[in-house]
Amino acid sequence: MSAEQSPLLELDAVSAGYGPVQALSAVSIRVMPGEIVTLIGANGAGKSTLLMTICGDPKPRSGRVLLAGTDIAGLPTHAIMRQGLAQSPEGRRVFPRMTIRENLLMGAETLAEGGDRSAQLDQVFTLFPRLRERLAQRAGTLSGGEQQMLAIGRALMSRPRLLLLDEPSLGLAPLVVRQIFGAIRDLNGKTGLTVLLVEQNANLALRLAHRGYVLVNGRIAMEGTGAELLARPEVRDAYLGGGAPLPPPLPADGPNPA
Amino acid sequence: MAYALQQLINGISLGMIYGLIAVGYTMVYGIIGMINFAHGDVFMIGAFVALIALLLLQLGGVMDGTAAILLMLLASVAVTALYGWTVERVAYRPLRGSFRLAPLISAIGLSIVLQNYVQVSQGARVKPVEAVLRGGVEVFREGDFAVQLSYMQMLIIGTTLAALAAFTILVTRTPLGRAMRACEQDRKMAALLGIDTDRTISLTFVIGAALAAVAGTMYLLRYGVIDFYIGFLAGVKAFTAAVLGGIGSLPGAVLGGLLIGLIETFWSAYFSVQYKDVAAFSILVLTLIFLPTGLLGRQEVEKV
């Protein structure tokens, strides 16, 4: 990536945790505009905590969270989310008693009241045609994969600058996973959307991402391009236990221009 | 037949009042998963503000019934809403994230505070008011028994329906209503979508209190007598109504309120006035034993 660009998101020595548990210790990462960056690590390494800390829940105990240069650490969650961030969180968290349509519209809550949402809805339906067929259905009745699509679609509704994705592959059939990862790549390629992706499926994530970080016990243990990390023996041994056939990795020369 | 019809009218107008209070219980339960034990006393405050407003209006020479009632309602809703906001700020918000029973205890504490505050500031004696609205229409006559629909009952039913309609539109059609439903289903996610959840919870208490103020005003007009203790009994009955309808269900709260009003009225008419409260509370016990999710409540089934 070009050196003169400034990062869209930068975590500077961020420590955070819940109660007596220190989940993150002095974590520093950067995400450049237009990049897909992945964060891999074992269960309990602090990946989800990292995404939630960016969103202010929990608030960082120390360190800075810079969004386009402005420190957002300490702001309440809803205020942070109004600055162009969107998260598709762990466990999907769709609103079970709202329809698909209502769920998607909730995603656009940060935008000006009464605006036209049809462009975003169309974008979501292009990515996930299945959602269009079920607009009036309650989200609680969807399958896991459909809920995941809905959670990502909902996050896209606010036209975010930065999309935070937490384990989009969790518990899904390989076919659905490929579909969702394909959609993420499309979005990044076509609209230049910046993505920070947390994944346990390291193989898949590193093939998709431009760069990656490896989180071990709340600390950044390694970083590099997707291809570099894939080639590292430590990464192979710890996180890559074989897997389904996958799409080829992205070119290592950086994000596609929007 | 005529007698039963009369009881039906009486029961509905009483049940509407319970329904309005019950909506406040069920809303708060929906959004924070806790019963607001100070809600009955917020209703009592609503009745007292309406009473004070009425006395001021009479001092000021406003004698026209409709205008007086409208102004009473406005005053009561405005002031009582502020009390609702305060209840959340004082009894609930500081304890958010604390152990589950803590806010319940603080709410009971606040309920005692409100009762004693009104007792000290307004006196312990019952406060009678003259009827603002007299007369009615005869709907039906059988022998020498005339079934009456009083103007007061019409007012209660009309006002309650209007308040409930406004409230329904608010919940189903407005951004605030969407935010409330989102907070009810997943507060953390609502925050991740940019919703100020603290503000949404505050407004839920405010709206609940506003509906309780309407109920308090109607109660004052219907019975013409209030004291600092009316919030307890009305509160427990409205709570029963909310449980019977299915706690967390808004239509359930109204349905439960109507049923409790009807049961209480018919019980008094055909069995014994002395035991009418026993009838209402037996319903609570029976519901909790045999129908814990209430009539319109949902079973807790969440897909993972």
C-alpha cells in the first residue's frame, strides 16, 4: 500500500477487558483505506473483544483508537457507530422478532431520517438474493447462514467507511461460507469498502485479506500480508488444519482502487 | 340481562384504566427485563397532579368541563412524565450492570419514598373532588332498570382508546418505536447500530408514566376520591393485568386490563364487593401457576 496514505483505523497500544479479565494487552494495528485486514487467532485470543473495544464496549483501559486520525476511545458505543463504522457481530445478533426488512432498515438507523434506502437495499439484495425472497419473514425463523447474510447486509445499510466482521464463517456450510467471502471480496473490489475481519478459519481469511495479524493471548504475535502469513510455518501449524478448496489469494500488491 | 350489560359497561371503563397502567409495566419489562415497582405510585402522582390542576383551574375560574379535563390531562401528563424519567434516573440507571435484584429493591424503595412524599406534602386524608362531568345516556331499559352509559365512562373509554392509539403508532411507526423494539430484543446490538440505548430506556419510562398519568386523571374523575395510597392497589392490579396478558406484550396488557376490570366488576356485582380484590389476586396466582407466559405472551424460544 502507498506510504503517504494515513490509516483509516489505528489502534495504538490498546488494552481492554471485562472485569478482572485482561483480554487485550497493548494491541496496535492499522487498517488502511480500501484494505481487507484480517485478525486471526485461537478461541479466546481476544479477537471479538478487539472488535467490540473499537466500538467502545468495553471501553479501552489504555491506549488510543484513532478513526481517520480522531481518537474515539471513551466515546459511548452509539456515538462511535455514528462515525461510519458498522459491525456484524459475533453470534449475528439479528433482531429475531423483526422482519428481514425491518432488520435491514435498523442498519440504516444512523443515516438521516426519512432518506431513501432503496439503493442500499438493492446492494444488499445483489449480494444476497436470498434475503429479497424473505423480506416479510421474521429474522428468528431464518437459517444460520441466512442470519449471517442478514447481519452483514444490515451492517452495510449504513454505508460504512469501515466494516467490522466477526466470524462470518462460524457454523456455516462451506458453500455458504464461500458465498459470503465472495461477497466481501466483491464489495471491497467494487466499492473500495475497508474491512476488518475476525476469523477462526485462518486459511480462508488469509486468502481473502490483503494483510493479517495473528492475535495470541491478547497480544499481536505476527503480522504480514495474507500470503506471507499463509507461508509461515508457525501459522500453518497453529491455525491451518487443512480445509476445503478455496479461491486463490488476492494479489499482494494492495487494495483495488475504488 | 340489563344488569349484566350495565356491569359490562362499568367493567370496561374500569378495565381501560388498568390497561393503561399495565402498558407501563409491560413496556419497562420488555426493555429492561424488570418490573418497575414504583409504577403504581407514578400513577398515584398522576392522579394528584390532575387534582391540583383541577383545583387551580377552579380557582382561576375555568368551569367548563371539557376544557378543565383537557388541561388537567395535559398538566398531569407533563409533570408525571418527569417523575417517570426521575424514577429511571434514580432507581434504575445507577444500578445498570449491578446484580439483578438491585434495581428491583431500589424501585420498591422509591415507591415508598413517593408515597410518603405525597402523604407529607398533601396530607394523609382522602381528597374528594366534585364531579366535573355529570349525566349520561340511557342505552337500554328493561322494566325499571335503565342501563346507563355515563359521560364520564364515555370520556374514559374515548381518552384511553386515543392514548392507546397514539401509543401504538409511536411504537410501530416511529424511529423511537423502532429503537424501543430493537433495545427490547437486543440492547447491545441496538447500540452497535448507533441507537442511544440509555436515552431509549429513559423515554420508555417517560411514555409509561405519561400513560399512567392519563390513567390517574381518569381514576380521579371516575371515583372522585384519591389518597396517597391508591397507587399500591391499582399498581398490583395493573401488574396482574400485565401478567395475565403476557408480560412484555403490549396488546396483552390492554387485554389483561380489560379482563381484570371485568372480573372485578362482575365479581362485585354478583358475589361480594368485599372480596373483589381477592378475585383479582386469585387471577394473578392462577395465571402464574397455569399460564406463566400469559394469554398473549410468547414462549421464550430463540434460535441459535
